[in-house]
Amino acid sequence: MQLPVLKNENVEEMTLGKKHSEFFLKFFGGCMMMANKVRHSLQGYKKPRLIDTKDYESIVTYDKSVVDSYEHWLKFYLPDVSFENKNILELGPGADLGVASILLAKGVARYSALDAHNLLSTVDKSFYDYLLSELKKEYKLSEEKWSKIADSINSNLLGDSDAQINYVADPKFDVSSLKLSKSLDIILSHAAFEHFSDVDKLFISLDVVVKKGTVLIAQVDLQTHSRIIKDMDPNNIYRFSKSFYKLCSFSGSPNRLRPEDYASILEKNGWKNIRVVPIKMLSKNGEIKWLNTNYKNNDNMDILVCMLLAQKK
Ligand SMILES: C[S@@+](CC[C@H](N)C(=O)[O-])C[C@H]1O[C@@H](n2cnc3c(N)ncnc32)[C@H](O)[C@@H]1O
């Protein structure tokens, strides 16, 4: 299929600074991948973002920015649709129930989330006292609505799957563990699709919970995730052969799917009006000569971060 890329006037352009040799970047990137593999084998997947887990103010600011982004792209894609009274699923929600709580404050009917890693324990329960007091001020919540959100957080943390917040961590990342009917209005995801090991299987299993018209709003970070190398060579992961990359993979390492792969998986699984909107692109000076053969002739390697927007047929 032809890649349905939309123009984005506000795209962020990344210009590379100091030029390093292709040999150095490939060698250094390979070493970093092996080191990451060892680190993850020892520690597992623990830190989905750089913010200190005790810095509650920055966590809330970050969670708000994720919800703002979801709202922006929903409006961009379907101007007449809002979150109000909707049944939402977030895939790969990360370390806390901040996004869940903000969405409930904005009138979402029910929030479900599925993750392969249970990261909620990385944030202390006192975070939710801070979060709720912030939400109360910002959204001028009535006492009734405020305590409903507080109850939903507590019930979920206590494992009640009927709560208004339905967060499930399942190492198999199995949609059926959410115990949902065919009821979802909107699926959201932020910086997570690139971590999913089998996106095709995920969309097949989502068929049980989506209905005609369900909307997908997903931000995908296609870059290398190694923090040391990201700024000097954002496409570093695409330099390596399939076999070497597989050798260095672990649960959560980027799957190296490109926008056209996501678009064809969506099309194959009965999604329509598929749109790819670049939000971060590599400027012309970032061209890489030593890309692996699977990516060398790809015309869209300059897309570093994009939105995937689609609707179920
Ligand atoms: C970078 S974090 C993003 C979290 C959150 N959405 C955010 O924007 O901060 C990636 C998310 O994907 C999840 N994840 C990582 N590997 C996964 C896998 N193999 N299958 C399913 N989810 C995975 C992580 O647990 C985490 O919630």
C-alpha cells in the first residue's frame, strides 16, 4: 500500500550536530545494544521515563502533556469527537495512573489499560494524593467526582477489575485478560507501540474488544532508544542485520517496524482512514549511508516520531 503520510506544519526538525564516522556510529551502537541486553537481563524493564519517581510535579506535568497530545490528535483526526462518556483503552500506559485520572476528570466513562510490565509499583501511593489535589484545583472537580476518581484509583490498585479504572499488567500482553466486551470507542497509546513484540497479533486480538468506528490514536517513537546514542544517530538501530538485532533484543527493545509496516498491519486487520502524521523528522544533513539492506531503500527513514491514526471498519 502507499503510505498515507499527512503533512504536519508543526513538525519538529532534528538537525544533527557533530558528524561522526559511519564506522564509529555502527560500532558504538552495536556495543550499546549488547550492553543494554545485559542490563535488561539483569534488571528487567523498570524505568519507562527519565523523570525521578519522587518528582510528583514533573510526573503530573508529563501526564498532562500526554493527555493534551491525545486530545490534540483526536481533534485533528475527528474534530467532532471528544473523550466525554467514551470507553477508552490505553496500550502501554507506563508507570502511573495519572493519564487515567486526568481522562476521568475530563469525563471519560471508563478507562482500561494493558501493559506487559507492571510498572505501577515504581510510583509511591502518596503520588496519588498529590495528583488528586492538583486535579481538583485544575478541573474544579465536585467533591462527588473527585472521590469517584480517588475510589477508582484505590479499587484498581487493590485489584478490582470492575473499577472505572481497569489497569491490567499481563506479561503475555493478552487483550482477553482485560475482560472487556466489544465496547471500546477509542484506543490510545504514547511511546509504546514500538515496544510491542507482535503488533499483528495484538490487532488480531483487539478484534474482540473493538467495534465499527473505534478510533486509534497512537504516537510511535521510531528512533533508537539508547539515550547516549539517540542525539548523535537517531536511526542507529536500523544499521544492523536482523540476526544481530535479534541477538541483542529483550522484552521492550524497539521492534524496528516502520510507518508503512504499521499501516499495512492496520489495513490487513480491517482498519480504514489510516493516516501517518510525522511529528519529528530528521533534516537532510542526517542521511545515513550504512543502513541495513532492509531499510536502505526506504524513502521514509527521515520520519523519527509519528502519529498513527485509524478507524475500525
Ligand atoms: C516508554 S514507555 C511509555 C509509557 C507511557 N505511555 C508514556 O508515554 O510515558 C513504554 C511502555 O510500553 C510497555 N512495554 C514495553 N515492552 C512491552 C512489550 N513487549 N509488550 C507490551 N508493552 C510493553 C512498557 O511497560 C511501558 O508501559
